[in-house]
Amino acid sequence: MSKKLNRRDFIKSTTASTAGVATIASGISLTTFAVNDNPVTKEKRWGMLVDINQLSESDIDNMVNACQEENGWGNETHSTGHQKPSWIKKIKVKDRATGKIDSLPMMCQHCEQPPCVDVCPTNASMRREDGVVLVDKHLCIGCRYCMMACPYDARSFVHENLSNQKEHMPRGKGTVESCTLCVHRVDKGGVPACAEAVSGEGVIFGDLYDADSKINQTLKKIQSTQIRADLNLNTGVRYSGI
Amino acid sequence: MNRLLIILLALSYTSVFAYSGEGHINLGDKASELEDEGKSRDIHPSLSEIRKMHPEFLLHKRDKTLRQGVRTKRDSLKACVNCHSTSKDGEYIPVNAPDQFCSTCHQKVGVSLDCFSCHRTTPQEDL
């Protein structure tokens, strides 16, 4: 090799090649990373309005089945009685004076001030900016304080090894779980499985803050209640007709 | 100077192409297809980076997904499993089973992970 490469030339050529590689690499990362990447904000608050008068017993059963189907719970073979998970259940309330019995679907009420989040020692129980209350199972140590704290008995504990979970709903032994308001659907613009299972307007899902949303407009018009409203938790799930 | 330069270039050449000849012994169905089509670099631009950094990527993504609702495919465990599962006799083999994609390396380096006590080990859609 006759021509000696001096220091200046070497630096020039390496800089040029590095710049070239960097340009190509940034092109690649731009194409691969540029997907919808927006975190949820507190400008929304997801909620649900359940109209008891429009729901028959079988409608509520359909809601429970739809939830099981969507999230893959209810097939636990080794759990017995109260150990069995129930993310949503049918409960009956009776007016002592008149003896009138109402059935209603009961699940996580997605409180604005959730007691389960207050008591969680690991910050696993948490509330998303848009009002959905979830369990971060990566952090959950299975202490079950949140199950004790919840006034609605909405949470369950997984007592056995599971397999073949749903792709969108990881579930495992030793962690607490509850209704997620089908957050995997909601994030993609869908509605929860239970709301979809009811035909008609028995269950309305939507953004409580959005003045144009159906749930907001209906709540302005009709009489609705929060269950255990005396606790001032400001629940996201509201009921009418009780 | 020339010798140094040659050594430097040789080193960078080997580090770039070190993995291209030697494939993973069990890459998974879709990942093998993509590799055959030459598209695997679109997904993992740097093989050494994904090999070294995938725990951090996954950890970062899990918090973004769960706590902020960002459900993009990049760095999601679901997307890993979708591409890197192998099928046999019309059924997917769990990705964490011995000698499958995840466990080949994890066995070798002696780490035991808890991803799959909760997460699904095969793609959702059946064959």
C-alpha cells in the first residue's frame, strides 16, 4: 500500500461513514416506532351506567358469561366456593319494607378515591389517569389487603396455577384480579364485553366528562345512584332504577 | 497506522456480521419466515441490542401498557410470543418449554423468569 492514511483523512472518512449509518438507523427507528403512542389522560373518565329496569335476569347472566368468555376466568378446577374468581356477579337487593327484589350486576366500581389503592403496600393496586382501577400483577404480592378494603367485594385472588390464559388478559396464581373495564378493548376504541352483551340501553358505557357522550347526557337527565354513595368514593359505575 | 486500521475494520466487520451466519436454533415459525424474506432487520435492527437489552425493553413497555394504556406492538411480550412460537403437529409449543425460543438461552445462562405464570405462552389464534 503506497498511500499512507493520515490522521485527518481517517477522521474524515470515519465521520462520514458514521453519519451515513446514523441516517439509515434513524430512518429505521422512525418507521418502527411511529405508531399511536399516546398515554391516557385525565381528560377522560370512563364510566358505565346500568339501568336495572331494562335488565332482565338473563341479561345479567349474559353479562357475567360475556366477561368470563372475554377474560378467561371461571374455569378454575381446584378452587372451591369463595376461592373462585368472580369479576362480575349477579346480586339481589331486597327492600325490607315492600319486599321488592332487584337483581343487579356488581363488579369493580372504578372509584375515583379507591380504598384498594389506598391500602396497597406495593403500589400494585392502581388507578389509571382515565379512571380505570387495575391491579399491576407484576408488583402484586398477593397480600389481599385490597380485597379486605373493597366495599363492593369486587376483587378475587387466584388460588391455583393457570395455563392457556387469554392473550390480552394475563392471570396467574398468587395475584389479585378484578374487572378491568375491559381496558384492552377500551384502549382500542371498543366497549367492555358486558356492555356489548346487553342489547338495548340497559348498560351504557362512555366518557363521563364528555358532554356529547350518551352516558353524560343520560346521567344529566335521569335519576341515578352510586352504590354506597355514603363512602364518597365517586364511583365510575352508576346505577339507575334501584 | 495501517495495521491498526485493518484490525479496527476487521473487528467492526466481525461484530456486525457475527450473528448473521449463526441463527438461533429455534427461532419460531413467523420469525423464521421473516428471516427468510430478509425482513427480520426491520423488526430488530441490531441483534446484539435485542439480545442484551430485551429485559429492559419489556420492563419499560409493561409499565407503559399497563399504567398508560399504550398498546403498541413494539416491545410487547405478545408480539414476541406471536413471532417466536414454533408449531408442531398443528399445535403451538409453549414458548417457555425446554428448547423453545425463550428457554434455550435462559437455560444456558441459568435465569428463571416468571413471565409465563401469568402470560399466555402461545399465540392466541389456533393453527
